[in-house]
Amino acid sequence: MATNPITSISTADKLKQTLKTVTDAALFIEQILGAVAPDGAAGEFDAATAERLTAAFGNLAAIAIQAAHDAAAKEVTPESVMALMPVSTSLEPAIER
């Protein structure tokens, strides 16, 4: 019976993958912003572009939160995510739709 000698991903491999994902997300955000304002001029910023940009920043935040928890060897919980927020950050109530 053959076995796979690589049974887990090393911390270095995990870090490389996280950095690649963060870099890819940042490049995606840069592309959106470049399409909106190609030469520094005000471009079109419609609802669809705003939604894409918001989703991209949301994905980037999720990656950063997961990376912080992985580095601290902690489980992601609402309390642990709130602990990452700066003390001076004021929270707004959720908008009901």
C-alpha cells in the first residue's frame, strides 16, 4: 500500500499560500479601481462596481482574519474577530433590508 509522505501542510507553505491569496485579492482590487479611474480622473462608479469592490474588500478582510487566527492557533469566533478590531473603532448597527 503506497502512502503519501506529505500528510500536512507546513506552516511555511500555509504562510506562502496566505500571502499569495492576499496579493491576488489586492491586485483584483487594484484592477477594479484602475477600471473606475484609469488616469486618475473620476471614472464611472456604478452599483455593480461598488458591489464588486465591497466583496473584494470583504474577501481580503476574511483572509486577514483567518491568517491572524491561524498564526495565534485560535478558532474563529465572533468574540475573537471583535478582539482584532481597534478599540477606537465604532460599530454601526446592521442595516436591515
